[in-house]
Amino acid sequence: MFLRRALAKTPLGRKNVRHGRDFWEQHAQYDPLWAILSDPSKKGRKWELPEFFETGAREISVVLHALSQWGLTINHGAALDFGCGVGRLTQALGGHFDSAVGVDVSPTMIRLAEKLNRHPERVRYVSNTRDDLRIFDANTFDFIYSDFVLQHVDPASTRRYLPEFVRILRKGGVFVFQLPSHPRPPEEQVRFSATPMPGDAYRARIELYDAPHTAPAPSVEMTVRGAVTNLSPHPWSSDYGQLRVGNHWHDRSGKAMLVQDDGRTLLPPRLAPGQTFEFELAMKAPMRMGEYRCEIDLVHESVCWFADRGSSSVTFPVRVGPEAQPAGDDLDVEVASSPSMVTEDLYAELPRDLEEPGTIPMFCVHRDEVVEILRASGGEVVRVDEDLNGGKDWVGYRYVVRK
């Protein structure tokens, strides 16, 4: 992910934390979509609903594909989205599971989620203000997912939630979440620093000179050659952070993203308007034989992909292995439609001229303690991977837990 919260470097005191419902209610009424996914360019009720929900569809398809590649088989029965907000991820889970439940502390978020629910026959939302999950029976869910949530929860509550997640997970079920572990030393923060460029700076033309359309076997290295031209009126400078050429992998239809982050090639420190840079991008073929589409784009690390700001990317088909077969069989899903409510109607239901609620707090629980709690609760910690969703100030991890 490349979107960041508006983060407080110092956690709020416990007095404020105890009133978490009121705090998130204020954010839900002030700018609900930005409170969930805080792209700086979208602050001030600038998210459009289709693109907002598309980020959720992309995130869930990437996570489920990764679990499949790691050999973790999931029963696609019931899923839980913890800290669901207006249902950005819950709606995506509804396309993969027989049923999906979103839970959130804010009644306004739940009310908006219900209005935006495109799958009421299999997706529902519930409000929970407790720091446990007793509203759910044990062994209820096959898959539990939480992103950008526990990092904003008081650590004492997180320590109570973690055993609860394992309790409500069915045998063989999988729980995936991210959480900062500890502050990052100041001398290490500089390599993760990034500042958004002007909005119209994210304009590029990508041309491919040599794009391989076949790979002899899964996971082999491949090279794409091409050129990128700065079509914006602004110079691209490393003063804003690292700009790179990168690629995604999609299923053969191009509708479901399977791998978001693969190869990277660094752009020069400065690329003036109209200037062209020729590149070679080393990437790795998907881990299974099949037919895919590869997408080449530019990325402003820790900020955004250029295509998400309206720039054009380039895609081409790739067959992995000697025989053509569909890729991503584990992602045979209904393609989510756009919400029936238009963005203006969503915001029209909310109060105007509200005072900004304040900076969203950040918290952490050390990785060793998280692992200890999960194991003591009966969870098997399958993977612990570095995660940057907490921003440059924090060392964070994404956990994959099986019961």
C-alpha cells in the first residue's frame, strides 16, 4: 500500500482513547472516506466512491492470491473485516466468500456502509464498542482481515483483541493483519521519506520496446525494456522521494490484480518536463503456470502509483509455462459493481462546517509480544513480513496466522 494516515507521532492519552467511539464518530461525519484511506490528495471529501472501493477490491485480491501462493488453503465460507469503516474491504470480501461481516466502532460508518452495500444477501455490518468480540461465537469465521486499524487502537485493547480473533476463527482459518512494532530510529527514517508532488505532476507516457509474452516456467526472471517520458509541467525530482518504474500482475482478464509489487527500476534524480528515460525492468514471472496480464506503471514510493492519479499505464499478456491455462483459479469472483449511491449523495447526508476532529493517533505493540499472544491463544504464526503502512516513523509487520 502507498497511502498513509495523517499520523500523530505521540499517542493520545488514555483519557481520549476511552472515548474512541466519539473520536471516530467525529471523523466519520467530517470526512469518512479519507478517515479510512488517507491519501493527502483526497482530503476534504475528495474521494470518489468507485475509485475508493476499487482500492479495496485490489487489496483483497492481492492478499488472497498471496495466501494461495504460500500454500494456505482457505474455506471461502465466512469472512470478517475488522474496522470496516464504510465497507471498502467488506464489499470486496463479499465477492470471494459466501458471507462477509464488517464490524466498526462508529455508528455513522456502519450506517453509511449499509447504504453502500451492493451485496445485502451476503454482506452485513455490525457496530461494536467493546474491546472484545463477544458479539461473535467461537469458531465463526474462515478468514479475518484487518488493515490500517489496529495501529490506531489503544495497545491495551489490542492485546485483548488478539486472542479474540483466534477464538472466533474456525479451525484451519486464516487471520491477516498489520501492526507497528516499535518506533523506527531517526537515522533510518530518511530512506522512507516522501512528499507528494503537485497533482498534475503524475503524468507519464510509457513505451515498451521489448516485452516478453512468454515465460518458460513459473518464478523465472524476465526483463522488460522501454522508455518513460515526463508529460507533466513539473520536473520529477528525487527531492520528493523515490520514483521508479514498477509492475503488477493481473489475471488473464485484467480485472483482478494478483501481485501488486514486483520489479522496480529507479528513475534518475531529475527528469524535466518532456524528458525521456530509457529503462530495463527486471521482474519475476508468477509462481504458477497460466495466462496473465502484466501492467507497467510508475510509482512514487510511499505515495501512489501514477495510474491511480490518472496517468496511463501499459499492459501486455504473458503465458507462464508451455500450455495455456487460466491464472488465479482461487480468485473466481464476481466483479464488483460501483456503489449505487453517488459520492455527492453520500456527503450530502453528513453535517457540514464541522471542526476537524484532530490527528489520528498511532500505537504499536512489539512484534515479540504479538507473536507470544497469538501462540498462547492457539494461533500458528505462519508469516511475519515487514509492512510500511504505519509510515516512516514506525517499524511494522504484517502477520499471517492460522488456527
